[in-house]
Amino acid sequence: MGLILEQIEDKIECLEAFDMGTLEKKIAEQVELNKALMLRVHAVHHQATFHPLHNKMLYTAILHFKGK
């Protein structure tokens, strides 16, 4: 069995939360975790929509990481 090591070039993660504070914490956690993989934030896209089942706003973020 061979071991193949390859560096990650691009990575995209999707996060969601029902309040901005929680979403910000999730984003910060993912940024720290991806630093270990030598990835930096390339772009962040976010959106807020109303979730009718929970009767709350749903905040989403798409994080695009690129290799250093």
C-alpha cells in the first residue's frame, strides 16, 4: 500500500447559523483549522434569508480557501 501526499490547492466550505454571532465563531474556527493545512482565505460570500419553518433569519457563508 502506497502513501501519496498531495497539497490541497483549493477548498470551499459552506456554513450556516441562525444568528450572526454563531456564524462568525464558525468562520473563525474554520479559518484556524485550515491554517494547519496551509490554506488562506481567498474569498467569503454571505447571505441572509428567512427560514419559514423556524420563523427566523438563516445566515449562510461560503468560504473559499487557497493554498499558500
